[in-house]
Amino acid sequence: MDQPQHGRYRKPLASKFTARRMRLLTERIERITVDHLDAMEKAGPPTDLVTAFARPIPAVMICELLGVPYQDRGSFQENVESFMSGETSDEDLIAAVTATYDYLTALVAAKRTHPTDDVLSELTDTDLTDDELRGMALVLLAAGLDTTANMLALGTFALLRHPEQLAALRADPALTDHAIEELLRYLSVAKTFMRAALEDVELAGRTIEAGQVVVASFHTANRDPERFTDPHALDLHRRVDGHLAFGHGAHLCLGAQLARVEMRVAFPALINRFPTLRLAVPAEEVALRPETADIYGVKSLPITWDV
Ligand code: HEM
């Protein structure tokens, strides 16, 4: 989407990611993280990190941003998971998308009549129509949930496969910010995006004609040997300024700061709570998502620890 429509949606949304809201959300992320770690500890090993930890944290965050009431969250999240997995049958996919659409239609109506302290309620105070608000809620869901969930799960998988890097991160909490940027680069969970050329463009000696669609691979750019030395290596000490995991330019990820806060809280809390954290199955048996999924990820991540 280009200007002016893009600005019509991006501007009001961007203005809702205020310092106050980020502070409140950070407190909530800390609380939710501790609650989920407590539950994992209580239930004992082994467990699936995706369902126990990696998915619920961003899911709760998106529900809080949208103001999804607590009692609706279970079925709401199930429907969303089913249309993000890349493996749902057409019939189930249509059912899940329809249920989510219907739910969001009712949610927008509820926020108009009974606004609460959330982004969706605040957006009802603009000239955006109900249909547009529902569309924006869907964008937030699609953009914010699966991406962060897979960063947490795949990020943990990557750390467990590089024990020396994991040990360095445990030993030096000051490394956390670097580590997160390197994991973002290395994993590039949002793999590719499409763009249509508005006019003829010359790129790397080729002409892309107006109207042609190109697939831009953030993943490949983030592994460019001319940009990053030894690009296929995970190196938490590396300086990774300018990676493209959150995109670039006019469509740069609006939730990047929120995603970073989620990871800054969740990764250290997890690895410090379970000093003996390890995979519960051989790494080759961890099931990765199929290529058809838009977002790179693991289906489940069986983990265990000493009690
Ligand atoms: C680690 C987690 C995340 C990753 C890797 C990620 C990645 C991306 C990327 C690559 C884009 C650019 C897409 C393009 O150029 O077409 C994008 C856009 C976007 N992201 Fe994220 N994202 C993450 C988390 C979030 C979160 C938590 C939210 C919101 C709560 C969010 C909201 C958005 C929105 C609204 C856009 C569209 C911006 C626009 O088109 O103007 N993202 N994200």
C-alpha cells in the first residue's frame, strides 16, 4: 500500500505506540513472563516451549493492544494460530479467518460503544471506518503475534544449538541487546516481502518494468557476505547495525520496539530460570515449519531441564 492510503493507516497507529503505553506493556510483559515461567516450573519438564512460553507472551500482548477481553482469548488465539501455521486445510482456514473476522467486527463495535484503555478503542476516535479498524486489527495480529512468537522459539533453539554462545549470554547480561539484534539478523523470521514497481526501475543491471512484482528477501540480505563477515555464523558479539529483519523505509516495522522489549524480557528470564535448559529431542527431530509458511518457525520445541 502506498501514500496517501498508507499514511491514513500508519500515522494514527504509530501515534498509539507512546512511551506511556510501552512502559505499561513492559510491566505487563515482565508479569506475563514470570507467570508463564512459574507455570512451566510447576508442571515440570519436559514441555513444548512454543505453547508454554513463546506463543502466549506475544499473544497476550496483542490481545492487550487490541483490548480482547480475557475470556475470549483462548478461542481467538486458536483461530489466529490456525491461519498462520501454513498447514491448515482450505476449509479450516476459511472457518478460522471467518471466525476471526466476525470476532473483530463485534470487537470494533464494542470499542465504539464502550471504549477501554487500548489501541483499538483509541482508534475509534479517528475517522477510520469499522471496516478499516477491523483491517488494522488484523494487520496487528498478523504482524505482531507470529513474528515475535517464532523469534522466541527459534531464538531459543538457536541458542541451545550454540551452547558456547548461550553460556556467554548467561555470563554477561550486557550482551542481551547485541544478542537480540544478531538473532533477528540470523533468523530473519519475516523472510520475504513483495513489492510492485510503480515505474521502470534499474536494479543490479536488470530492468524491472512498471507493474511487475518482485519478491524481496530480507533473509538473503541479512546473510549478504558483502555486508556481514561469515554471515551464516551466529555470533552474539557481532555488531549488526542495519540488518533488515524489521524491513526498511516507509513500511519499517511499527512494532519493532515492542518486539524488542518482549525479547529483552523473555530471553534472559527463560535462560536464567532454567540454567540446565536443553532440547528434549535430538536437534534434527525438531519440526520446522514448511516453506509455505510466511513466517519462519518451529512447530514445537521440546525442551527439558534438571529439577
Ligand atoms: C520480532 C518480531 C517482528 C518482526 C521480525 C517483524 C518484521 C516486520 C517486517 C520485516 C515488516 C516490514 C514489512 C514490509 O516491508 O512489507 C514489518 C511491518 C510491520 N510490523 Fe512488524 N515485526 C515484528 C513484530 C511486530 C509487532 C510486535 C508488531 C505490532 C504489535 C508489528 C507490527 C507491524 C506493522 C503494523 C507493520 C506494517 C508497517 C507498514 O506497512 O507501515 N510487528 N514487521
